[in-house]
Amino acid sequence: MNRMLTITFLAAAMTAQAQQSNTHFSNTLETTASAERIWQIWTDVPNWKEWDSGLQSAELRGPFQVGTKGVLIPDKGPRSTFVIDSIVPNESYTFRTKLPLGSLYVRRYLTSDAGKTRFTHEVWFTGLTKRLFAKALGRNYRAMLPDVMKKINAIALNNE
């Protein structure tokens, strides 16, 4: 039993460590804003630029649903196309941007309990070039993420 507990603990620690590298990272914030308000902000694609400091503009070419494509224009770098890969309404969604020989994934999810909402923004790179893109982009994305989350929170609290 102790051996199983140790293995489980080590696996959890390795997962947490992997999620905080430049290839896979996340940030979670707790707020008194409603889950519905956070979801509304997250799914309002044209206004992503209001809280994503590295983004000049974003556009969704259709309804917010699985398979819909959009365009991201960062402040620096080339425009990119993304596609919504999964949605659990009012709980989570994931979108993917193709990179040369890989992809960038963004997953946003939230939970609500006892008047508190916890919302998480998770980012990871995949494919043969994941380390290259993690070095080129991941470090900056990871550094910006806490401020991005604070901006989302401020917008949510100011508009409730």
C-alpha cells in the first residue's frame, strides 16, 4: 500500500512539474465573479484582445462550437489560424493552432463552488518542434499568463 501511495505521489508531482515547463504550463485564479461571467468573457473571441496582452486581434468565423475556425493576430509575429477542438458548455473548451511539425493547444476550464469560481488557462505545445516553440514562445506566454488572468478577473468583477 505504501509503495502504491509513493508511486501515485511521484506521478502527481511529475505531472505538476511538466505542467509548469515552457512546453506545458497553466495558471489558476479564484474569484467571486460568477462562472457564467468568466465563460462569457472567454467565449467573446473578438474581445480577447482586451485581456490578452500579446494579442492585437482575434476573430471567430462562425458560432462558438467544435470545428469552428478563427484567426489570431499577435502583437508580434505572423497571424495564425485556430480551430475549436472541444467544448463542454459553461465548463471548458480547447482550441488548437497548427505550428510547423506541431501544434499549440489552449484549454480554458472553470469550476464553481460556494460562491467562488476557479478558472484555469492551460497551454501546451506538441509535435517534433514543441521544444523549439516552447523556447521561442512558451517562456513569454508563461510569463504573461498571471497578468492575463488578473485582467480577466478585473473585467468580470467590473461588469457584474
